Amino acid sequence: MKKIIVTGCNGQLGRAINLELKDCSDIEFVNTDVGELDITDVDKVLKLAREVKPYAIINCAAHTGVDACEDEFDKAYRINAIGPRNLSIAASETGAKMVHISTDYVFDGKTDKPYYEFDKTNPEGVYGITKLAGESMVKDFARRYFILRTAWLYGDGKNFVRTMLRLSESNDKVRVVGDQVGSPTSAKELARSIAQLLFTENYGLFHATCEGSCSWAEFTKEIFRLAGKDTKVETITTEEFGAKAPRPAYSILENHMLKMTGGYGFADWRDALAVYMKESV
């Protein structure tokens, strides 16, 4: 029986991974969230890993409040960098594979072409800085690892899709940013890519997003179209939106390594969204 420790199990990706692998008879999940395991405490992480002796550790835990991170550097660093370090140390000691999720925010978004895994990183906000530090920790302390950078994730839980649908119930018009471009990614698709990598020796750094791209405003229009909503979308600028933390204006990730090594082929973002809307909304 392969035991797999999942951190952040109640988040969108943690739930999707459990669902994706639920029919695997030789897998036993050890699901943890902040209440069961403090990943910033290396002693607690090591204690659990030594008891479980996991086949793999999948780290879905993160401080993802992009604006909150600007005021909470120490907290963000503990969760986004020290946490992955501790889990990687535990993975190395117990011989487990380490799976870590990172983000498009490791780039500054000041380009007009998709980012490859080997492109230079340059995070501008605390969230991206601490997530990049987490990547470095995994590389330094894990012997066998998969790092997957993803973007604009939505799944079972609080997310952009559900927020827009909720707003449409009480508003004839919503204002949405139109000058940030990325690839909306289904947690289901990301979980499938992890499941395919997990039982291989295809280690390394991967970009892992749905294919195609759009702005947040275009994403919203497609959500409303699929839901049969008449709510209008007013396109605004990032400056008009006024968020505290900087966002990458162009953060399309090219899934180059997955394509080069025979990894999972992600669905187009529109097709993945249609599946999500049919199954979950």
C-alpha cells in the first residue's frame, strides 16, 4: 500500500487530488490541513513522516492571499518557503517523492510571449518572492521532486468562477480587469497531471496550466456565457482595480517540459471550464 501525505487537503487542489486517485486500491491518503499538521514546524513534519513512511508527499498548502502577503512577509515565508523545506527534508529522510505546487507569480509578467521553465524568474510581490524561495528549498532539500507551476486555479472551493457567479446574482454589471492575461486552470486538470507524474521517475520543474489564454474579463464573459447569465462585463485596468500587490500582466506558462517528456496534455481552458461548470456549479 502506497501512503501519500497531502498537505492543504481541504483546498481546491487537495480535494481534486483525492478525487482523481480515489479508485486506486493501492493508495492510502494521509490528508492533513493546518489543524492536523503545521508544516512550518520541522519536528512535527518529521514525526508524521516517520510514522507514515509515505510513498509521496504532495504539498498543496500555501499562503495564497496575494495582497495579504504584502503585509505578512514572515507568515508568507514560513508557509511558502519554510514549509516546503520541512516537507522536503522529511521526504528525503523517508525516501518519499516530493510534489510541490508553485505559481506564475515567480515571473514579473513584463513580456509578450509564454514563459518556459528555463526562463529567468523575477517576482515582484511578496507572494511570488516567497513561492520562488519555496521552489529553491525543494530543490535544495528533496532528493526526488516534482515542482509544478500553475496559474489562475479554480476547483471545489472559493474561487474566481464562483465569485463571479455570485456577483451576477445581484448585479447587472461587474467590473473586471482586462489587462492581465493568463491561462485559467482547472484543479481537476492539474490533479490529473500530478497523478500521471507521481508514479514515474520524470522528476524536475514543470509548467502546468490549461492551454490557451485570456484576460480576467474574457474569462468572466465565458463563465457568464456557459451559465446563461446576461450580466454585463465592464473591462477595467489593473490600476483602476487598485490591488495592493503587483500582478504579472502577462503570465502565460508554456508546458514545455510536460510536452517534451511525454507528460499530461492539458485541455484548453474553455473546455476545462465547461466541464467544471457542468460538474460543479
